[in-house]
Amino acid sequence: MTLPSHDTRVSYPFGDLVQQAVVLHVEPLADGRLAVITDATSFHPVDAAWPDQPADSGTLEVRGAGLPIRDAVVAATDGDALFVGADLPVRKGTEGWAFLVAHLVDADASAPAPAEGDEVVITADGDARRALSLGHTACHAASLALNAALESRWSKPARTDALERPDFDGIAIATSRIEPNGSVDRYRLNKSLRRAGFDVASLLDEAGGEGDGLATLAQTVTSTVAWWIASGSPVRIDRDGDGLTDRRSWVAELPDGEARIPCGGTHAGSLAELGEAGVSFELVDDAGTPVLEMRTVVTG
């Protein structure tokens, strides 16, 4: 089989759920599943380098039969071999490589197996997509609101976020996980953050003291997000092209100004779609390093 030489064309950033496509390659995997590569897809895949948003759920229809898509991951090829998911040996966008969406389906003898050249229809579940899109948009809004709430705690100049405030989120982030109608973000409060000029000590004192500490921070962040939601701030995705690795940005017209964040996920069309929002914080331990965990939930 000939491996694809161009990135998969993707339509999910713009809300598309259904995509007609042609199968370019089918690769049997060690776990018995098939990795189906198509020229285009409406299916959001997991990126192994930053797996914040889960894959869509849905089906791949081939020759009249609908195969459940068990997962979707980023794959890559240099023309000689296909590398799938965590096995990618290069960073996404590396010159000379094609980056692809691999739809993982069961090798089921009772159903027709996809084959190179097949015309297929890829369909993502709309309810599941919407819940994750709301969660991802809420995650960006909460991170910007957190940066605003912590702005006064910096004693040195720091790189800034999309609203020109010190970027605590971008500097301290350890992991981010998008969930249906929400997200969980974890920030390492370590020596590197102290050296960068952030007042870690006062935040830890408030979190571990007898006062309302993190509850006050949560109220401040929640109030900012609620203000932005009430303003009906529109959201759009700007793009350089339709390929999987073409640069895309989340852009929100907030009352504070336009916020632009590089992002390859899916999103709501307006902050008004988030409904009511709640942000909470917890201080947890990661092998001796204090970690601030922010949980964001919206009603949609």
C-alpha cells in the first residue's frame, strides 16, 4: 500500500460532524484493531503530545455498514512506515512528514473491513462533541480569568497571555484535561515558578490556612467567567488552512479585548452557550510538589 503524502484535511474545528471521505490506507495494529486513514475527516483525534481533549465518538460507514470508531489518534508517516499515537517519533508539523488522523476500528469478520479506495462516511456524535466543545471553551475562559485573578502576585516581568496579563496558566500548567461540560487543569507550584517571580508562598499559606483561601480565588475567577458569559462574547476559530497541522487559533471577543489562543480543539460559538459556570480549586501533592488543581464546570 502507498502511504499518504499529505496531512489529513480536517473539518471538525468548524463544527462539522459528517464528512464524506476516501480511504487512503488501512494499517493492522498489534492490538487487533485497524487504523483507517482517510483523505479528510470530521473526527477530532487525540494528540499524544498534548492529549487534553478526548477523541470524538461516532461511526465510519463503509459499503452500507456502520463501524463504531473506538478511538481516533494522530498518526504520522515519512513515506516508509506509519506511526500511530504515542509511537510518533517526531513532533507534529515536522518537515518531510505527513500527519494524519487514524480512525481505530475493530477488525470484525462479520462486517466489511475498510479497504484502500473505499468511499466512506465519517460521523461524529453531536451530543458528545458539544459537551467537549463547551468544556474546552470553558477551560480557556477559566485560564484567562485565573491569570487576571493572580496578576498582582508577580514581582518580576513575566510572559503575558492573550489579554496581556502575566500568564500563570501557560507558565505553571502541568496537565489539562477537557471533560464533558468542563475541564481539570493542574499547576505546579514549584521552585521554577518562584524564580520566575510568582509569590508561591502566599498562595500556599492561603490554601493551607484557616481562612477562606482558595474559596476566595474560586469566587473571583467564577465571577469573571460569569461576566464574560453574560456579555455573550462570540467565539470563532481562525485557521491558516484545512490540514491537520495548519495553525488554528481560538478567538474570543471578550469585554477586556480580543483573546487569541493557539488551539486545535473544538469549541462553542459563543461564551453565552456555556450557561452557568463554576470554578473550584484544591491543593494536591505530586511527589512532594504542591499542585493547584482548578476544576471548571458549566451547565451548557
